[in-house]
Amino acid sequence: MSSIQIITKYLAKLGLEHDAVTLYIALAKYGQSTALQLAKHTKVSRTQVYRHLELLQQYGLASAEQLQYGTLYRALPLDNIEGILANREAETAAIRRNLGAMTAALQVIAGGSGPKATVQHYYGQAGLKQVNWNLTKADKEYRCFEAAHISAHLDQAFARRLRERCIERELTSYDLTNDIRVHSKQLEPYEPTRTFLRHVDPAILTINFEVLLYNDVVTLLDYTRINAMAIEIHHPSLHAMMRQLFDAMWTQATPLTILP
């Protein structure tokens, strides 16, 4: 991957469009330029050049100098996006702090304390990531009929952040698997004192469909590419029954040592 492709992919994560990144790279390459010069260098229309330059200025990646004969634009250091990142982190933290209050407010609008049993459907990779992230809301612990480690289903960056969040919340995990050996690199990062796995013989139970159990939630996950979806069932009685089944299987299963 070229340097330009790396920068383009990186800045796209901030929400910058491809043409905006192209203009920023052109400014870095050619130095101070007018909008007309940038349009010629990049083949981006002048109308769009002005729009993207305004956005680059908002991100602190470009400056504009008003001269008698026109406006000159300059590329500013990429480090300037730290201000944007810090602001987004603060906004995310504020949203997280207010989430409980907003949930309570919505329940009031819905009437009473909210439904006792609900079913929610999630689709595609984004949906599978969301239901897995919901797992971090578990109260102290969660259980899993594990078809495969999460890094086998979803991208490594998300899998790692999910595990980090579970460590931050000091969650204990109990995983039933058909695997006969597990290596630490498949689980990293993890907390050894709160991570427990047991092998169940496929002849007793073949785990080819993943199930998560926590709080009063039972989540069913289908990771196959064609049917990628999950069903999240909030139902105290169903959860209690599924937990009994899990615990019964757990007592018959063989403890696994996490290998280096």
C-alpha cells in the first residue's frame, strides 16, 4: 500500500471524503496554491474544491490567506487533528454518561418501566458487532456457547477493543467450546483470573451456533456470510432456563488450560 493510500484510508476514518484528502495531499505536495491551481492538479471541480477546503480548515488541516489577487491555501500539520480527536472523545464520554438517563426517559415515554420481554434483530457485520458490544453491559459475568473466538468472526481491531472493554469492566467469562486447545494469542488481551474455558465433547453437544447469556439476555448469533444476523432476546425466564442448561453442561465439560 502506497503512502498516499495509507493517508487516504486514515483520514477517511475521520469522515473526510476522498476528494478532500486528495486536496490535502496536493497542498502538501505542491505547497501554497489557489483553488484554481488545486482544481487543475487534482481534477476536482472548483465548486467542490471550495467545499472541501472549507472542511479541511475546520479540521485544522488547511489555512487560507487572503491576498489582493486571491486566496492562497496551505496544508497544515497532520498532528492538528489531535484537537478533533480530543473533542470527539469528550463528546463520546458525555454521550456515554448520559445514556442511562436517556434510556430512563425513553422508558417513561413508552409508559412505565418498559417491556419485560423484547426481541431485537441485528443484521450484517455492523449488527454482529453491536450485539457483541452489548455484551460489555453484562453485570459481572457472561456465558457463551462458543462456536469460534470472536477474532475468527469479526475484524481484529474490533475484537481487541471488545476484550479491552471487558477487562475494563472486570467481567468474568465462561466459555463452552468444542475446541480441545486454546492459545493465548487467540484471546489477547484477556485477564487470566477472569477467563474460563471448558471443552465439551461434540458427541454430547455440537456447538455450531453461538449463544451469549448475560443479565436477562439470550443472544443468538449466525456468523455465516449469507445469513449474518443476530437475535437478542430480553426475557428473564428464558435466560434462567438457558443458564441452567449452560451450567449443567459446564459441570460435565473438561477445563482447558490457555496455552502460550
